[in-house]
Amino acid sequence: MSISTTVFSEPLFNFKRCHYHRLATVSHSKLNQHSLSSSSLFSSHKYDSCSWILKPPHKFFSPKFETFATDTDTLESIQSSDVIFNQTHPINRIELVEGKIFVRLDQGNDLKNSELIVGCNLPGKWILHWGVSRADDIGSEWDQPPRDMIPAGSIPIKDYAIETPLKKSSSSEGDTFHEVRIGFKPSDEISAINFVLKDEETGAWYQHKGRDFKVPLVNYLKEDANLLGPKTGLSSSQAWNSEHFVFSILKSSLVKAIRDIGQISNVILKSESTVDKVQENSSESESPKKENSQVEGFNVELSLTKEVTVNNSISVSVRKCSETAKYLLDLETDIPGDVFLHWGASRDDLRIWEAPPAPHPPQTVSFKKTALRTQLKSRGSGEGSSVQVSLGEEFSGFLFVLKINQNTWLNNNGNDFYVPLPTPGSLIIGNIEDQSKVVKSEVTEETSEEESNSAFTNEIINEIRSLVTGISSVKRRKTKSKEAQETILQEIERLAAEAYSIFRTSVPTFSEEVIVESEVALESESPELPPKICSGTGTGYEIVCQGFNWESNKSGRWYMELKEKAEELSSLGFTVIWLPPPTDSVSPEGYMPRDLYNLNSRYGNIEELKDVVKTFHKFGIKVLGDAVLNHRCAQHQNQNGIWNIFGGRLNWDDRAVVADDPHFQGRGNKSSGDNFHAAPNIDHSQDFVRKDIKEWLCWLRDEIGYDGWRLDFVRGFWGGYVKDYMDATKPYFSVGEYWDSLSYTYGEMDHNQDAHRQRIVDWISAAGGSAGAFDVTTKGILHSALERCEYWRLSDQQGKPPGVLGWWPSRAVTFIENHDTGSTQGHWRFPRDKEMQGYAYTLTHPGTPSVFFDHIFSHYKKEIAALLSIRKRNGINCRSKVKIHKSERDVYAAIIDEKVAMKIGPGHFEPPSGSQNWSTAWEGRDYKIWEDAS
């Protein structure tokens, strides 16, 4: 077993979003996190074999820095208490913890109301990704459950699954666990509940024996390896009560021996029965099968391991001894166990290690003649250890690294820890030298962070170099086949993608002002020039109409029906229309594409599609094609009966399917994103796949006349591939659907949604800004703000809009409803009767607004038309400036570009009198818009 340990450390006063560094571990045997000591050499470029020492879950505590006694025989006593330098470095160690997943099916006493409980006792932000199997289904395809079965706080994933956050609970002892409860009425219509667990903090998926968990609800299902059931658990008469269930979660949190590391998302899952002993009369409980087809209740425990970051720190303070004129350095750390200090001194800025002369602390030995090694002394409290060393005035700096667990080195982002010492004529007071880093400009901070991040990719770079060397040697020896060389090249590409993912997750949130500074300057200096067109923004003044709903396919002639509305949509002010997926598809809505070059769909045939596109162009509206690139339905089965062989012009085989899609046995590389469970996930790392997709998109552009793209389920593949496709097709405008769960605590949406919008921004960044993204964060926050009358949610901690439009507005495509959330599906419907408040927000704010077809052609048409007119005549665009004036319980108010003032909510607001002459432009139920009439 080969493990690599990554330690991230930087001064506390310059510590930013350390949790994003979790992807920086690059060993193929990927690390897991939490309470067990890891071992390997961080500073080397190789992976050493190691053993793991199991410990109970680590109890986090604030570092306690105490005065401690030193050995007076070897070190001078402290004669001055004045600290001339003090620095604390956080050290984040990745460790493993083993815990349990608990699955319990409880039928209830009356057998009329059942409940499935899924629990986990490991820390994390757990999401249950689940669906049901219906009795009349063929195969293992998921389906969405009935509405009365869906817990509060859930969101739909397409039309096949639900994502429900597990709620965090705590015991009287202070231990925590997470659980979700799904209540339902037993019915022969639903045969099973399928699920996988996802940890939103790490993005890891947890499965059962490489497949989905399957909880049977009827007793006639065929035996399957991933089937959970009474044979491994308890009958309903033996089921634990809820208190016993919670107790079992807490009790099993003790860490057990780790044996094998699984292949999927660093997961180890193995079934264990929760029954310690079968009752003596258990044979009597094996009664003949009842006529009732409902399965009996049961409890099952499943082991899993997870990566967890353990937070420690090292503190260094420097004092000057007045008697000896030497510097006394006190080092204290809260890292548990034996800690060894490898240290030395330098005489100049070159930081060349040198072993300083005696006296040295007790138990100090020479290490390779240029350094010393000292074991830190355990403190009396038992928490952490400390040591004191002394250096003469001839040295200008103190260098050190730490070593734990025999062979794990801890350093400072790949560099040695360095403590500057005052030289004659200079004096360091406190941390003035280091604090100056805080006030540097944003560009300087990003540069320094990039430099530190180079250490994270050193191991990947060396591995790539090794592979390149391997190719060179292959060419010299001419002993390996072309296929072997291609395999090596694919591995290089995978490593490069991983290195990029490390970089992008550590880059700070983009500042829109910095990103577009040159563009804005150009536009302001030359207003007579036409707007600069970018595929991520269009002209910046785009207004999108979603030109269909979930039912549009049913008439069979939607293109022709939409064509009749082209002139009206143009007169309303729309500049872009998004059309439904055009290809042959297993599902009539088009989101399960099959033959990509067959454009005869349930919306119309290829000639009708060309006609409607041509008509919209006639009225000055650009057209977006809905491109489903993440997955594709196969037309043939392989030798194992798995549907992973494709037909049509793009007749790919199973090399086009990712290897870690558990349902479809692909032979490609591992997925660069999240898997879509209902169809084969396409491996975009394959050259032939990317070549074919680019040719297909260019064909759609040239043959049909599409001007850009709406990209479906972009969570499923790396944004860098999107950039490749955008560069090849040069769209006028493009937008991706990056959709995942917002942050909730105990079922209530968190105020801070920075992590959610950061994930969207990371994807846009990976795509090189070549595509915008739907601002799901803003939609979710508007839901809670309007539904609960909590308008204070519409301002973040910096007083800016809390969605993507507050961080990268030019790439934020705002919306309140679409074919998934609204229409007849209603998966995440906007609060009823508050839709116009939502549009009063999106149509007056920056970003590119999208308006849903059903709302345009409804009783809201007049109000939407008025808001569109206000936006256009005031020149509000994707980079407009917002100044929030009120964000309170019952009202939100803002002024945009000093031209438009708006408020939503029942509370009162009047724009401040000043240089503007505000006049009412439009008002409706709980919203009002003003314009500057001066």
C-alpha cells in the first residue's frame, strides 16, 4: 500500500481557504482523512511504503501555549520576557478515520407507515443521492420517488433521482452523527430504494461493493450482491428503537483496523450485520413466507473510511537573552505523539543550512553534518510538545522542518520553515515584516499563492517527467507497442488535469473588477465601438429566453409553434433564445441522447429546426443549441449484456465510457467529474471522443445555424474540455448547467453560500471563462429570502450580492425557473406568487438574465415586458454595478449603475435624494422600480 501525505502550512495572518487544498494529494492510492496517523515522506518525490497507526478520533482543541522549564545545564535561562518575533503556522494533516453507515428499514407498528433511515457517524457534509425502482421497471434504472416520499430540503437531479442532505445531530456526550429519514407507505408499486452517499466537502461518492446501495421493499427481488435485506439484519420485531439506533452510531465511532483501500473515491465499504447474537429461538422466527409481499424490517452496518483534515499548528517565538546576547527560540506544537525537530541556522539570505555550535537541547544529535535533530519534550498537560534552542548573533535565520511517525515530514508548502533573526542595526518587532503581506494588492496575493501552489504539483510534475522519460526510452529501445505509448500519454494527460484541478481549487475567488478591467476601460474610452463579443458574455447586454418547457415535446411540432412567436419575443427585448436538445433521444425531452447526428426529434425534424433558427435570425435573436455532452445512451450491448456500445455515425465502443461509472463497465479513464447514473458517462479525456464532439458541434453550427450552446450537466466532466470545445466552435454565447446542493444546517439554508458559488466559479475558471454558468446559488437564496421573508439573505458578508453575480457577474446567468424546476415537473418551484419579485431582482441586476417560457406567456407577460424595457433603456448589462442600500428582514433594496433603484419585499424603501431625480418606473406586488429622470 503506497500512501502520500500532504501538509499545508502558512502563517495564520495570511491563511485563506485552506480546505480547498484537500485535492493536493497526488498518490494513486489516494489519501483518506481523519483520526489515524499517516506516514510517508512529503518532501521527497517518491511514495514510500508505510504503516498506519490506528487511534481514536482526534479531538480538536485550541493550541495552548504555556511557559515551560528548560534544561539549565545546556540552555541559558530567559532573562528578558520581551518577544521580538512571534509566528504561528497552521499545519493541516490528512488522516484516515473509519466509521459506519447505518441502514435501517422500520415498518412501524401498524405496517401502514414505513421509514428508511440512513445514518453516518463520520464528520462531513453528507448528501443522500437516491431514487426508487418501480416494480414494472426492467433493469436497474432509477426513478424519482412520489412527492410525499421526498423529505424537506431535497432537490431533484434531472428526472431520475433526488439529493437530500443528512441532518446533523449530537448526543449528550457531544458526539455527532448524521442521518436522513424517508417515510413512505408500503406499496407493491415501488420495489426498492437505491442510493449512494456523497460527501460534499470532498466530492467523494460512497457505494456498496462498487455498486449502488439497494434497499428492497418487497420480498421477491432477485438476490444481488448489493442488496441489503433481512438476511443480514433484524426483523421488524427485533428492530432497535430510535434511541438505540443513535447509541449504536456513537458506539461504533471507535476506529477499527484498516485493511484494504477501495478503488472508488477512497472508500472502503464492507457489509457487517448489526446483530451480535441470534436469539436462542431464532429458528422459530424463520416462519414461512407471508402472503404479503412487503419485506420485513432490518438494520445493517457498513464500514467506510474517509479522509479528514486534522488541524494542528507550530508556534515560534524569538527572545533576546540580555546576559549572553543570544537569541532564544521557543517552539511549541499541539501535534500529538513524538515530534522531532530537524533544525539549523543560516548566515545570509541564501538560507544555506548550517549546524550551529553548542549548547544544544538535551537528546540532540547531528544529522548529516549540516543539521541537528532534537525530540520535542512532551508538555505536562499531555497536549503537544515544546523545545527551546539558542542561536548566536552571527546567524540571520533559523531553519527547521518537523518529522512525525517515523517517516512523515512536515514542512511549509514544500519549503523549509524559516524564522528571520534581527541583524545588527535592525530589529523585528512582533510580526511587522510578515503583516505587511496582508495589505498587498489582490494581484500580489494571487501571485504569491500561485508560487506556493507550485509545491503542491511538484510530485505530479516529477511523475509526468518520469512518464516522458519512459516514452523516450521506449523509442530508443523500440520494444514497446504504439498502444503502450498511447497508454503512457493518457496517463500524462490525466496527471496534468489533476495538477490543474489542484491549482484551480486554491485560486481565490475572482474579482470581476480585475478580470474585466481592460475590457471596461476599452469600452469607456471608445463608446462608439461595438460591444466586444465573448462566448462567456455575448455583448454583455444579452437577455435569454428559455424557449420550451417539459411538455413542449408532446405536440410533435414544437419548432413550428415556437416559430410563430419569434417576432413577439424580439419585440419584448429578448436577444437570445435557448432551444431544447435536438438529437434522437431515449427520453422524449431529449436529455438522453443516442444518435447525435440524427436530428429528427419529438420537437420536429431537421428541416423544421433549420426553419425556426432562420426565423429567429430574421428577427435579430441568436439561437442556443442544448448540447448534452456528459452522457450518451448506447444502442448495443457488449458481451456481458451491458449497454455501452454506440451506434450511428459516432459508433464508439466502451473505451468512450469512463472507467469508474459503476453501471456501464467502461474501459476509458476515470471520470473528471460526477457520474450521471442513468446513462453511460462519456470519457472526454479520449482524443477520439473530443475530436468527434468538436466535429459534431461544428456541424451543428454550420448545418443548423446555432450561434452558441447551453451545456447540460457540466458537473460530469472537467471544464478544461469545455474550453477546448468552445475554442473549436467559437460560439457567440454559451452557458453551462453546473447544478449541485446548497449548504444547509438542520434543514435550514445557511446564510453563507460561498462554498456553493465557489464550485460554480471554479468550473467557469476551468473553462477559461469561455462559458457562463447558471447562477443556481442566487436562485436558491431567492427561494429562502422570499419564502421565509428573510430578505437579509440577499447580501453577503461583504455587502455584495450573495450569488455568482456577486463574484463574477459577467459569467453569471441568472434565472428563477426552468424546465426542471418549474413546468409540470415542479422539482424546485419558485415560491408561488412571488415570481415577479424574483424577476424584479434578476432583470435589474448584473449578470445575464434568463426568463422562462411559461412565465412570458402567462399573466406575468405585461410585468416582464415592463422590466425588460427598463433594463434595456438604462443599459443594464452583465457588468453593471450594484450598491445594496437595504438588506433587512422584510425588504431588500439596491441601486444599479446609479440609474435604476429597486426594492423587493413588503418593507419600506425610498431611494435617497441627491444628484438623481428618482421617478417610479414600475411597481407590482411587493416590488417597485425607480429610474433617474434627470
